[in-house]
Amino acid sequence: MITPPYLQIGDKVAVISTAKRTEPHEIEQGLAQLKSWGLVPVIGANTFKKDGFLAGTDEQRTTDLQLMLDDENINAIFFTKGGYGTLRIIDGIDFTKFKQNAKWLVGYSDITLLHSHVHNFGIQSLHAVMLQGIAKSTAESSESIRRALFGESLTYEIDANSQNRVSDSVIEGTLVGGNLSMLYSITGSESDIDTNDKILFIEDIDEYLYHYDRMLISLKRAGKLANLKAVIVGDMIDIKESTIPFGRTYEQITLEHFPCPVYFNFPAGHSVDNRALILGSTFIITNNNDSIKFELQP
């Protein structure tokens, strides 16, 4: 996998919107955070445009993304917000120059599409809180972004969960994944990823238990769950019952469909504690009985 160049003080970084509409005040704290790291934000011309739910028309969002991917003076691209919309423009993007001059893509949720798409080019990217979310996220979340982008080590240790299906040996593999709904929506497309012999990370928000089950079965039928080294389950927020109870928790559903080791409650996803993960990096999992250690290596 190609690791994009790590950032240095004075580097220019793009700020664009490819999905849900964004108001300037929503990213003020995020911009301040970037500046505090010595970075120079360059705001896309259409970042604050509006077209119904979306941050401008498809053409406007495509223009900003294409310009920032192609600009050799831009060293990373930060996305303002997720929601929905990147899927509408992905097929209009030319990644030729990006593949020749890789740069960090920073975001999660709807941006899972871009993470998966560039993974197929053999390029790493950063699953992390977006600018709009920095104001509400923990200091550890922001610091993990800085550490990842400036080439510092990323190691996390979390309490063991009694529902984990652990391995007694160290697990090592390439990390892929992101938002489960997005992974489900791109199955069979050009942006679909190869999960074979890899470690899969998933997170989601506001889904019914039966739909959570349906998404995992669909991925299983597509051959995505059979040969995984492990599954890391991040925050599953508001995964709820329908009128007629489904009768299983999301943990039970997860364990039913994944035959490999499964680790719950990793601090990443739609919560205030959203730690950065370098997708495409080597991920090392060590079971320490009372805790689980996760280490990312380029």
C-alpha cells in the first residue's frame, strides 16, 4: 500500500463538501484546529453552496473534489460533513493525477465511499472525524488525526468486552472498512473492496436491527465475510428495534455472521470519541486478557 506523504507545518490542505450542506460556522472550530497544527486551509469555492439537502449541485461538488485531487500544492483533503451525496458524484471523478500524487483523504461516514475507492488503487486514507464534528469530539479524537497525518505512532488500548470472540495469538492484517451502510451500498460496484485476508472495521448509526442483519447477510452473500482475519466493531449508535422486535442484539447478529475473531466497542464512528484509523495500514491486534491493544503501522 502507498502511504501518502506525511504533513509538515506550512502545508496547504483542502476543505471541501461532497455530501450534506454545511454552514460556515459549523466548521470554525475545525478550521482553527487545522491552523493550530500549522496547516493552511484552502476552502473550496463551492464548500458552502446549497442544493436542497446537498452542499451544492452535483457539478459544483464534483468540481471542488476534482480540483483538490489534482492540485499538487494540496497535501490533504478534509471533508466538512457526511450524510449523503458523495455517491452521486464518484463516477464523474478522474483519479489519474491523484494516483500519481497521492494525498490524505480525511473523513468517515459518507466518505467511506472514497476510502474504499482509493483502496483499490493501493492508497491509504484516514478514517477520522470531519471538520464539522471536531467541535463536539474529544481531544483524543483530534489528536489522533494530527498524529496520523504527521507520521506519529497510533496505538489504542481498550477494555476487553465479554462478548468479544478473541484470538489467543496476535492478529496482523491490512485494515479496511468504514460505515457499514456505505459498504453495503457499494457492493458489486467499481468502489467495492476486497476483504480477503484483511481486518474489517465497521460502524453505523440509526439503523433497525433487521436492516443491520440484512446488510451483513448481503455482504456475506457477496463473499465479503468468509476469509477475514478479524472484525473490529466501532460505535453502533441507535441500532434499534422495529415495531415487532427482531429478537437479537446487534452483538448477537454480528457474532452469528462473522466466523472470525470479533472485537466490540472500538472508539470510532458516530460518537464524540472517534479515533483516527489509517485504512490500508497494517493493523496489529493483541489480546491482553483485560484489554485489547490495537496498533497501526504504515
